[in-house]
Amino acid sequence: MIERVAVLSDIHGALPALEAVLAEPDVAAADLIVLTGDIAAGPQPVEVLDLLASLGDRACWVGGNADRELVEARAGRPAQIEVSDWAATQLRDDQVVRLAALPPTVTLPVAGLGQVLFCHATPRDDEEMVLVDSRLERWAEVFAGLPAEVGAVVCGHTHMPFTRLVDRRLVVNPGSVGMPYGGAGAWWALLGPGVQLRRTAFDVDAACARVAAESLFPDAAAWADEYLRSRHSDADALAVFGPRDGR
């Protein structure tokens, strides 16, 4: 049984945001750090992957759609997303191999929560949409086939933090470290024995300046301004994502 798990999702190659979260005492003290996908697709992909690799066995990696798309772009199938296609050209071969091998789900025993399944979007699909206000019928559809012993599901993908019950099963979205919708800062979650949704504040002006100075991505300054400053609200994101959850 794992006593404390820090969950970091949707880092999207934002090194200053990741560094801020890893400096949190509760993250440093956690027994395990679980990464729930979309790790490197952003302006500092190599640096983010190297920093996370330095955590060794303290980190458990789960793949997301953007990680898969980086691998596909390297194989000649571009994602048609400018920052992702650029990031794919920056990765070393060993980093591409690592991303290609990431599992879509991991199930771990967490104190106070029992068996917890970690995934990127849903347990069955790495880009499927479920939201805080998705209908119970929608949740039943995406959770069909889950083992009964899975008492909690942790997912990312939509960059908005929430926790809710779905027919006796707890669902947690930690939000996004590097591309938050709804408020600046790096969002993450701490599990065991309960669930804490956390936000790490950092100097956004300095982080934006650093990304602009250090990244070779041509639009790094604009990317940092849009995402590190959280220009998109949760209401904006829900309006865009809502129709994609079958409502």
C-alpha cells in the first residue's frame, strides 16, 4: 500500500511550472509521483523529460495522447499542432523510445483509497472527454469493463481540476501543471488517505521570460503568455469540450 502519491498531469513541456511543483515539500516527501500523460509536448520537451527521468523509480509514467502524437510525428505522421510537431524534432532517440513504451493505464493501491486506476483521459481512450458535469450515463459508458475492485480513477487531459463521486467510484482530475484552464499556477493532486487538489504558485512573469529566452520554439513567448498565464478560463474550456462528451 502506497501512503502518499503526488499526481502531476499535463505538464506539456513547461519546465518552470514543473520545477515549482517538484519543489513542493509534499511532492518531495511523497512515496510516489504519478505522471498522467501529456508530459513533453510544449516548449521545453527535452529538459522536462530529463528532469523527470532524474526522479528514477520515484516516478511512475502513464502515457497521454500528446505523448503518443510526439512518437507518431517522429515516425512521419505530424500531429498538425505546431508546438507538438516542433517538440518531436527536438527529442533524443532515447526519449522517443521512452514515450513510445508508456502504458495507457496503471493501477496502484493507495492508502485510504484502495485500488486506484491512473490514466490520461479515460481508462479506454487517451483523448476521450469526460468533465466534472458529465452525465452519469457517460461515466458508466467510459468505465464499462473496469474491475469492481477499482475504487477510484485519476484522469487528466482536460486541464481542469475536480473531484466527484460517480456511482460509488471516486474520480479525480488533478488539473494541469503546464497548461491550466481557469487560473494561473501549476495544479496537481495529493492522494492518501484522502484527496487534496493543490495549486502551486510561481512567478509567472519570470517563468514566461525564461521560456521565451531558453526555448528554441519560434513561438515560445506567445505560448508561455497564453498558457502559463492561463488566458483560458474553465468556462471557456467547458464550452469547447462539452459537446465532445456526448451531451
